[in-house]
Amino acid sequence: MAWEYSEKTKQLFMDAVQGKPGTHLGEIENPDGIGEHGSIACGDAMRFTFRVERDPRDPLRDRITEARYLTFGCTSAIAASEALCTIIEQESRTPIEALQIQNDDIVAFLDGLPEQKIHCSVMGAEALEAAVYNWAQKRGVDLSSLGIDLHEEDEDEGRIVCKCFSLSEPYIRRKIKELDLRTIADITHAIKAGGACMSCHHKPGGLQDLLDDIWGPQEGVTRSAAAAEPPLADERGGGEPLTAFQLMRRVDGVMRDAILPMLRADGGDAEIVDIKDMTVYLRLQGACAGCAGAATTLKLLVERTLKEQVDERLRVIAVGV
């Protein structure tokens, strides 16, 4: 399926991957704060860095002057990262004030996100928390004295509930409470847990047991109800392998409906030369041909969109004119 992104989300993504002035894709050298969240193995990962203008007397008055991110993820993950950096810089927030930014603020800045992509905004908020904790350590700020608990303990040491995404019980419990998650579908949309093999949905100690323990048992929901859960892992409409013809049609459709309009909006274009196995051979045209950012556009826009909307195994290779 093609995600229904807002125009603002699509524009932020395009501007970022093309490296336009004012965007934030990158990393600050010797940052005052650095934090990471997610893992490439899970499909989404973010490193967030920021620099502050230090107050000579009170570190709580430090102001963030520059924020950057390196994000491995989909369109919404990159756009959400852009939104986070923009909010912080435009409002010249202190690190403590930046903690007030919630995933809902990021979603609102983007004029909404598909429900299945809310986890991308959560990723940014988590990376921000880690970066602020890092800043506090460097500046000697006692966050606990301010009533701030950033969960600095290593939650990976807890029991792993969702093995597909390596998400631990302490982390899932915290997010259930923080985000008021009431169903397994809510958990999957918010933090991806249970979104792959789904074996953690109703097994003992799994997602439903955690929900029942936190909110109380839900009437009519049992482990035997696993079959009633929507097949969230199969969002591209396929459990069966695509035939070569079906793959070609899917790729062509996504190129036509999602990728080419964004390229053409900036004077670029592209055409499919061939598709062999899971490799798409593409010829960049117009402003994209010979552009210094062509390789970035190919990876972050074309390949990532095809992976997201067609098949994650796809690769895109540019061929000459």
C-alpha cells in the first residue's frame, strides 16, 4: 500500500535527502549531547546530536543552537527527525525545555502521520532523551533533582518480549504507560513491538499479558484471539512471493505515483531500465542526472520508498545515460 503522507511530510523528506539549506540531516562533530535509539536490524535507527551555547554560570540556561540527525528509516522517520530539529532550533530551547517535545508535537508539526508510522515520532523523542542525558552528564546537571527520570538504566538487560525488534519488557511497559497504549495494535503502531512474526502477541508474558497487568484484563480478549488480530506485519498486501510480473507492476506503480512526482517537482526525472531478481536498474534524468546529490537521492528517496512500499529486499542501481 502507499502511505498517505501529508504534503509537509513529503516536502520535508525531499528537502532533507537533497541536502537543501536549512535541513538537518548530518552529524555534529564533538557535540554537547548525543543520543541513539533503535537499531538498523529493526529497520529504524536514529542518532541525534546537538550543540549548545553554554551559559557561563548556569548550565540549565544552555541554549541549543544546532541540532542534527542521522536516521536509517522510511520517509516518515526522516521527516519526523527534521521536525524535531526544526522545533528545537526555531524555539531556541534549552535541553531541559527540549524534553517537553512529545511525539504528538512531532506528528502535529508534520500535519499528521499514518497510524502505522507513529513509531517514527517516538524514535525521535527517545533519541532526544538520550542526548539530553548525555549533555547532563557532561555539564554536571543532576536530572533527578529536577524530577526528571530519563531511564538511563540499560533496559536491554530486561527480558526480551519482542524478539523480532529486540524490545525488552521494561521498555514496552514504560511506553504502554507513557503513550496510553491499550491494545496490541496500539503497541505495534507506536513502537513496532509485535509487528513482525506476531508470536509475542498472546504468548505467556507477551504483549497481551503486559497490557492486562498494567490496565487490567480486557473483556473478551484472550490468547486464543490471536487470529482476530489484524495482520499488521503484511502491510504491502502480500504473504505470497510476488511473481516477476507482479513485482514489475508494483515497482512501476510506486515509481509513477510516489517517486516521480517528487523528483519532477525539482526538475528531475527517472526511468526504469530493467528489473532483474530484486534489483531495479534506474536511469536518472533531468536535474537528477549528474547532480552531486544523485547518489543520496537514489538511496534515501528511490530505494527506500521502494523498500517501504514494495519489498524490503529491493536494491536500486543507477545506470548511465
